[in-house]
Amino acid sequence: GMTDTTWRPDSDQDARKAVGYNARLQDDTPSIARDLDSGLFLADGGLWSTAEDLGRWLAQQLRSDDGLARGEGQVLAGTTLAEMHRPVYLIKPDWTEAQGLCWYGTRAGETVLIGHSGSLWGFQTNVSFSRSGKVGAVVLLNGIGNAAKLSRQLLDLLLPALAEEKDRAEVEVFQPVPDVFC
């Protein structure tokens, strides 16, 4: 279902992409970051996507199929996802940070978030989610900022609110805005 995600943006996608800005130390004038050569292959693969498609991808990470085999539209079985999300190596002895397979984990109290961050010239990103809370955040920044910290702050606000909403039959889902490339 990720119909607007690609390795090489076409002209329509290229026209919709966000503009990246360089970090500034003592100057408020933003300077546009270097543009990525669409033929350049980076360690991250240079994958381009939209907020909507990243939301679809995040929904797959939050899926729970109780160990059943892959279903329609699934790339990985739920058991495989759970194994990828499981922190394996403690980065800090107090288990506030850990590393898993492609993902890292952060823990504050009883709240564990699984995440992955990335950056390119002029852009910083983070995807974090709570498997137990079945909610996540996609943070896309085109300039300076701490995407992982913002993601954590958003989920720290959202998780308690969702816990209070458990008894409601339906929770309103907001569409991502704007629908641009990152």
C-alpha cells in the first residue's frame, strides 16, 4: 500500500519534496542544504516517502497477529516483527537504551519505545512506537532539531491520553499533513 515511496523520485514526486536546510549556529538566515543526486546511493538507500506512506509502514510495525503466519499485505510475520523489535544488547547498564535488529529501544520507567533515526543533508527523521500502547510517531524535520527527542515527547503525551480512552469505542484518527516527501 506504500504507493508513493520510491528509490528514485519521478518529476511529480521531486516537485513535492521538502526543502532541507543546514544547521545554523549564530545566524538566523536559513541556507538550503545540498540537494541529493538521485543517482547517489547512500548507506540508507536514499528511500523517498510521504508522511502517509510512513504511517502505513508504522501501522505494520504495530500489527499484532498473535504468532500467525503472514496475512494479506504483510511483508513479515508478527513473530518476526516482535523479534526485530526486541532489545537484545543493552547500550546503558540501567536499560534506558538498548539495540535490537535494525531498531533501538529506549526506556523511561515502564514505557519502552522502539525506534529508528536517520538523517541526510538538511533532514532529520525518527520513527518511534510503543508496541504495548499500539501507537507511534513519525517525525520529519527539514532543518535543525532533535527528531528522536520530539518523537519521545509526543509519545509521552499521547500514551497516557490513549490509556484514558480505552473505554471509548472509537478514537479519531488524524490524517498526516502535509503530504510531502522527506
